[in-house]
Amino acid sequence: AGLFSAVVTSFLVQASQNFQPDYGEMTVILLHDLMSIQLALADGVSTANITSPSINPTTQFVADEINVWVNGFWAVSLTASLAVALAAVLIKQWLHHYVSLHSGTPSRRSHVRHFRFTGLELWRVRIIIGILPVIMNLSLALFLSGLILF
């Protein structure tokens, strides 16, 4: 889950750049328009014949809907895979404490073990362990869906 989260994070970082305007493209268009004006003035042509810039840098940027969906899929996928990783670490710690032996009388050790077993049953750890692969598969499916749309 950790390695998958790292991969999804790298894709998400790259795809999140689509939520910003492409200032390089904007600069090229505006420089082209400036060059057209300067060439027209150098040739003695009226600047009224020159078309207005095809892009306005002050307009509000709106991201494509497909980029919103892709980033949404990948963000949910990353969240799910990180939740699986966290749950797996926590469950591993719980199980390690459950099987560890403590010093004391056999009666005291049996009470502690029963207390821990009751806690595992109360928290339904067996069900949680069974659900983790399902959540990881859903996370993978969301990532692949976003990759198809990308």
C-alpha cells in the first residue's frame, strides 16, 4: 500500500498542475500579438486592422472537467491506500501485543490474553483485516479509471 501510495502521489502532483493556467502558452500568444503590432507600426499599417489578443490574462481560469475527475479519482485512491496502510500498521501492532507474553502468574496472563481477545472481537479486527484488500482493490480501480481519463 505504501509503494502504491507513492506512485499515486507522483501522478497526482503532475495532474494537479492542470488546475493552473499555462503561463508559457499565454506569454507566447501575447508576444506574438505584440510582434504583430510592432510589425504593423514599422510597415506604416494602421493598428486598427490588427485583431485583438486571442487571450486575456486577467480572465478567470476554469479547469477542464476531465482534469477535475482525474484528480478526484486519484485523490480518493490516494486517501484509500493511505488508510489501508495505516490500518495495516495498527492491526499489526494490535496483533503483536496480543501474542506477546508478559511476565506474571498464569492466571494473570490468561486474564490479560482474554482481555485482549475481547478487544479484538469488540473492534472486529477479523472483519477489518478482510476488508483491507477490498479497499486496496477499489483504490487501484479508481487509480486506473483516472489513468484512462488522463
